[in-house]
Amino acid sequence: MKYELYYWPTIQGRGEFIRLALEEGRADYVDVGRLPESEGGGRAAISRLLEDAGDGRTPFAPPILKAGKLLISQTASILLYLGPRLNLVPRAEAARLWAHQLQLTLADLVGEAHDTHHPIAGSLYYHQQKPEAKRRAGHFAGERLPKFLGYCERVLADNPGGDRHRIGKSLTYVDLSMFQVIAGLNYAFPRTMARVKSHYPGLVALHQRVMQRPRIAAYLASPRRIPFNDQGIFRHYAELDGD
């Protein structure tokens, strides 16, 4: 099957979790938002899809995956669908549900990371909420980040299949998503992550293993990988990265 991914063309954002799975799974896909509008892509294509999906099931927002006649939105739901089709999750139902739970927990972490620079409203610019952002970022770095990463480290250590993966004995989409979270945190909070990374050796090693996988390494080195920037979920503002 040829998949169509609909996501904003200039940011990694939540769409990057889908891109990583598609790349590792050697899927045949088109990143529609990154096509020129003259070829039916760009933001216009996303806007058309959001205005009317045609079957009364219009998605709320990207990322959106088109798979045949199916339209699937929400990152965790898309990965729940793609996982077994790309051999990125064990076949057992209990394992698939466990992967989905872990992905939803990462979604919570990603949301809280975003809110460090937009704690009041996404419709306001960062400079309009800087005092609140600094306070929120301090709380995130001091309390929420250790709680999330500590949990993820324990899950990795307690995996019956070994501590090279978070589920079972083989790579899953949850490992790919964990890589993206660590990469994003390293970009947004380099001082904080340098200070705390010794507490999470399993996650640091997992990040390195995923980055060195041939398909992921090729993707990261290609123009298909959008660089981190000040428009996405993970943004670097030095004043939010500790004292």
C-alpha cells in the first residue's frame, strides 16, 4: 500500500513520529505537505483535507495518514495502525496494547515539553508569555522531566525481552518515538540533558542505537529530515534551559 502523510511542511512536530516509522518500515509513502502546491501538496492540501474528509469523519488536525480509503489522525492512533503492518510491534494483542500505552505516555511528555514555551496559549507568541514560560520550564525540568524519563528508564530495564528495546526483543515504533523524544529534548534543553543524562543510561544507549540503524541513519542524513527549528514542538530558548 502507498501511504499519504499529511503534516505541516516546515516542522518535525508530531508528524516526525510517523515519518520515522514509515522510514524504518520501508513504507511506500508521500509526505504530501512537502510537495509543491502545483503538484497538489503544501498547506493547501492539508487545509482541503481538514475542511471536508468526505465521509463525515473529518480529522481535527494533522498528522493525518491516508491508507487506502482510511483516514487516521492522532499520532498514537496512526502508529497503532502502522505498527503491525510495518513489523514494528509484536503480534500479541497484549504487546500491541502495551505499545499503545507507552506511546500515549510519550504524547503526554511531548505536550508538556511544548507547553514550556507556550504555557498560556498556542495563539500567543513566545515573547508574549516569557515570564510564564520561564516558570513553566523550571517546573518541567525540575519535576516533570525526571518523572517521565525515570519511568521510561524503568520500562526499558524491566522489559522481559532485554534492555535493548522497550518492548520484546525487537525494535518497535515505541523505540523510534523514544529516540525522537530524546533528540528533541537534547535540542531544546541541552544544558539540562547534559546534567541529567547519567541518570538514564538505558535511554541514552537506546537513542544511539536507533540513530545508527541503517534506514534511520540514511533518513537523518537526507533532506527528508527537517531540522529542529523555532516553530516546532521542541524549541531551544537559552533562558528556559536552566541557570
